[in-house]
Amino acid sequence: MPLPRSLTKVGLLLGAVAIVVAAGTGGARALVVQAHDADAYAIRAPNGVDEAEFVSINGLDQWITIRGQDRRKPVVLILHGGPGQAQSHLIQRMAPMETDFVVVQWDQRGAGRTLAHAGGLVDPALDLKTMVSDGLAVTEYLRRHLHRDRIVLLGFSWGSRLGVEMAEARPSDYAAFVGTGQAAATQAVSDAWVYEHLLERATAAGDAKGLADLREAGPPPWKPEAGQKAYRASAPYRGPEVSLAEGTKAAFTAPNWTVSDVQALARGRSAYKATQLERDLAAFNPDTFGGSLAVPVIVIDGADDLTTPAPLAAAWARRIKAPKTAFAVIADAGHQALVTHNAAFSEALKEKLSALGIRTN
């Protein structure tokens, strides 16, 4: 279930207010905390890797972090959601995964530190083809820099759309494609499933208020007011998410992040509003998406994901043609299972890679 536009605007407004307050009255304090956290987050294991820098990708400096307790572990390139929702600042949330993998975070063109470094500008001509080209160039950089033949490609939400396109374009670079918050259906199909699911959950729970909101909203498609009622009714049944307050604090205290970086982060998807990419995303066709992939496919979804429901993602995984496929559900998790349940997600990924006999070097 997408966040209603009015609520999205409120979230962005609150984010802007938080940024102004932090910069105006607590900026010095944030810098002190940032210095402390930089030391706390540093990886000092003998075989560890802890890198963070801008790398020239197709002519644009883009922010890439590489972290892991053992550089010999499998490399996982994470494609964040949105587009525009960079997550390289969520270091503490992603720490469990760094034990078993070398975790690469990439602030994509138009997102996070990459957007701020570019002066907050996004070319209106930016399209899906350019994003795929960037992703392939990041992959090539990682393979060369970390001396790997293949890496694991992990796409979250919008990143799962991007990841499938990348895996289709150059399958030899990837040991596996892993989707979470997997794009698998049109918004209309997803909303219809969510509405029926919420009616069932609210009925079983005796949730009179939720049922009233759902009946007032009616079945999708929803106008803004009806969408807000449906979203409100979904609250008890959605998995946990990273709050605005936590995300803002994490950005302010993350090593290297500045006020302008946090401001760029707050723009989120709005930075892409006038781009060709928005039009490309609107043309999504689930019937042909990922129809034939030459790499193993693993989908790991939150059981309570009401944005990209797990049953629809499971159906997509069964439908596609790939050498090997696997599906796992993280209990009590929602759309952001990768972040909110990172330890469980990491265990599930290890298990599925092993079960499918997938080896990386």
C-alpha cells in the first residue's frame, strides 16, 4: 500500500523541520555525536574492510560504502528503494549483515550524498536505462576493486526493479539476484490484495475502527481522503519501519554526512518528479518483468509487507524462468525487512545461498 500523497508531504515537511532545527540549534552537538559514532562504527577486524568514498560512475561522482568484518566473505551490492531513498547512513541497522557479507551501499544518481554532491540537481533526461548503466558500472568497479568474478545483487523495493534489469543485462557478473520488497504486481493489483487482506485481518481481530475506516474508504482505487483512511486502518497490521526521527538522527550522526546531505536525503523520490525515470516506472509490466533470468533468484520478504505483499512476490518468483529460485518470509517484518530485521534477513540469505549451492569467490 503506497503512502498517501498528503502523508508523504507531511513526512517531507517534518523532515525539513527536523533538519533546520538540528542545523540551527544542535549542529555542533550533532558533529560531536558524529565523531563519536565514526569511531564506534569503525571496523578494525584484521581482515575487515571499511571504505567510504565518491567514485566516478559514468561521469558522475557517486557515494559508495563498503563494510564487512571479513573481506573474504561474499560481496553484496544493495540497491536501495525509492528511487531516492538512500540508506548508506543506516550503519547501525545494517551491522549484523557485515559479519557474514561484505556489504556495499550505493547512493544512486539523484539520492543521498550523491545528490548533494551534484548540487541537488537531477537531469530531467534521467531514465531507467541510465540507472541500469550506472548499476552495471558500480558492479564492474566492485569486481575489479575487490577482486571478485561475481557478486550478489540485492534489490529493495524500487531497487528490485533496477536489480532485475541489471541481472538481465549482464548475468555473468552476478552469483544471484536477491529481491526484497520485490516489485511483482501493478499498484492496482497490489492495492486490491491489500484491501481484502486488511478486511480479513480487521474482522479476525474484532477491529471495529479499522473495519469502519476500510468500509468508508471502499475498494481501490482510492482518492486521497479514502487512501488516508485505508492507510490508517492498516497501521496495526503493517510491519515495523524506520521512523523519520531515527532516519534523520542516523544521517546526522553517520560518518561524513553533512547538513546538505541530510537535506538531499529528505527530498527522497521528489527529486525525480520531472524525470523520464518517473515515466519509465509508470510503464511497469509485471507480465514480462523478469520473465527469463539467467541467474539464481532469491526473494526474501517481510510477512507483513503491505507495500509489496509477500504472496504476490512469491507468485512472481514461481512464474519466472531462472536456473534456481527460492523464497523466504521474515516473520513480523514489513516492507523494510532488510533494515528492521537485518540479522534475520542475513541468516535467511545465508541459508538460501547455501541451499541452492550458490558459491561466490
